[in-house]
Amino acid sequence: MSYIDTFYRRTLADDRTFASLSGTVECDTCIIGGGLAGMTVALQLARAGQSVVLLEARRVGWGASGRNGGFVSPGYANGAEAIERAAGAANARALHALSIEGMTFVRSTIEELKISTAAPVHGIMSVLRYPDSEVLKARAAYLAREFDYSVDYMGRDEVRSVLHSKRYFEALRDPNAFHIHPLNYLRAVAFEVERLGGRIFETSAATANDFSKAEKLVRTAAGLVKARTIVVTTGGYTTGLIPELKRSYLPIATYVMLSEEAPELIREAITTTDAIGDNRRAGDYYRVVDGGKRLLWGGRITTRAASSAVLANELRREMTGTYPQLKKLKTETSWSGLMSYARHLMPQIGQFQANVWYCTAFGGHGLNTTAIGGKLIAEAVLDQSERYKLFKPFGLVWAGGLAGLSAAQLTYWKLQAQDWWRERSSI
């Protein structure tokens, strides 16, 4: 099975495959799902000397983990005020600190494993499409005071000196955050898990399970895994294998397009290597890739996967509305991917029952939260900490099924309208 056509597949450093499971294997821990969360759990457990088996239905990183924007920065899909209302002020601060730790974990893993193909580039700008310097400066002061974490305020002239667009006013630049090639990162971690003795099986979807006894069983089409501990880390492509998990979040599609090679034209609009994200709900996110030769541009969400080619036209309208000078920039390919979102917009990290764990729902800020989620579950499995309990206020609540999808789409349209009105008011 091949990866879908994305910039990441086209620039894959190593396309080796892992075998499918055949026959019976035994291990300490079986992980279901070969995305960033599952691979982080596998890495940490293998480092600790556990015997690990990871099952992936398609290929490692086939879903959102290998198709995303590549941003690695602190925070969650939900806002700080909503998190504080649900978890309390002290726990909200602890949760944000975890998101910083997740970002740091990815960076340190790249350094320790010498994953040059992840191609990390430091700097992410969060831009406003209306003036509000007081809010940005207050946020910068809060991060410095509470977390000793420095971000830089950028005024309008400074922003527009590198982003040549009248749509942007002010920004916070995070020099600690960075952007990467997520598929190369994930696959390098997978090879390290294998080097440490972990066993990874692709095209090996879990089809049945029995968690009722001390020895847990997971079946695939051609094999059986016997394990003491199970960790489920599936996301937007989750099947009904564990109904409680599937009904707890919504599969939300997002879309990305890749431009043709046109470095001179791109430099007319963007003269920074920073990744860019705007402040709108499901707003634009983009970065220059391929050594400055191409532009990777993402955005939009739908509650049902639509044609990526059709949505690419909408992305192009967003791009050219922001940068009219890019009207001649052609789209070379586009793709979509399903993320998992819980109703509370937070990761779902916890325990189904003794020795059966879940670690999922990372839509919106996946690269730091998958890392810290996987690390926390590994700590819990190894009896090293109970830090995963910080996520207890954000459990497996029912996402609403079809009604939930409809409500999510209506909410998105409402937020889009609010964003539009606020921008119009600033003109």
C-alpha cells in the first residue's frame, strides 16, 4: 500500500515497508495505531526495555500524522480560557507546560536520533488579521511570567516587511517553535523502535479483541497478538473496533495544497522561513518548503471528506485574497486528511480499564500533543508517573454522532462569519 500523493510522499527519505502480521506473537504492550502518538508510546516503552508490538492498518503515518502542516508549537486546539474553566487555573497551567514539553520532546528526539530528513526550521508566526496589540502583548507577558517562555511581539510594519499582505496587522513570533517534515520524522522514529527490538506490522488492521482477561488478545486478518497491556492510538480513521472510542470524537477533514516550483514569485509575497498561522478558527496555515521553491498552504475544514481538488480552489482563493501577487502561482497537487476532534477540543488521554489505555483526539495541534500524550501513556504503563490524569476533565464524552457533525459544521460557518465581520470592521 502506498501513501497518498503529498509533498511528504514525494520527498520521503526512506520508503522501506514493514511486514504484515502473520501468526501469533506475544509482547508486553500492543499498540494499535501507527501515527505519532502510537509511535511515541512505542519508542518510550522500547527505550525502557519492554517488548512492543505496533499494529498499523495501512502504513505508519498514513493518516493525519504524515499529511499535516508540520507545525510543532505549544498549545491545544481549545483556547486557554476554556481549558481553565474545565480544569481549573493550576491544572490549566500544568497542561500548557505539558504542551511545551511535547514540543521539546520532538526537538530532542530529532537531535538524539539525528533525523536530518525531518528538516526542522525554527520560527512560527501567529498573525492577526485585525489590530489588537494589547491582547498580543498581554499574551507574551503571560507566557514569560508563568512559563519563562519568550515570544516576540511584531507590529504591523514588521509583519508586513516579511509577509507582503495588507491582510495582516500584528503577530507573535515564537522562536522556540519549529516546523518539520512530519512523515520523515515519524518513519525515523519507527526505524528506531525496530532497532530497539520493537516489532511494527503494517497493513495489519486490528479486527477483533478480547480484553476481558489478564492476557489481552488482538486479532488481525492473518495474526494474533497476546499482550499484557494495550494502548489504542487511532485517530480520524478509527473503525468500530472499540465503540466507546469511535463515538467519542468526530472525524474532521482539513485540506492542503502544494504549489509549483516558483521561488522568485513566492518571494514577492513571503520573505521569511517562518511557518505562518492566522488567528481564525480553522484559518490558513502555510510555509515555504523545498528550500524556498514551493509553498505549502493549508486550511478549511469539513465534517465530511470532500474532493481535495475542489477544496484546493477555495484554498487558492484564500491564498490570492491574502497575496494578490500569487495569482499566477499554480497548484501542483492537493490532499486532505481526517483529524479526530473531541467535543471539548482537547486530547483524550486515559484508561479504559486496567492495562487498556487510549491516547487520541489530537486534531488542531497534533505534533506537540501527540508527543506528550504518547510520553505520558508510556510513563503510566511503566508506573513512572500519573501525569496523564491532568487530562481527566477531558474524557471520552459522546461527540454527538451525525448530529455532532452537523453541529460542528454549523459552528464552523458561524465562526467564519464572525471572523469575516471582525476583519471587515478593521478595514
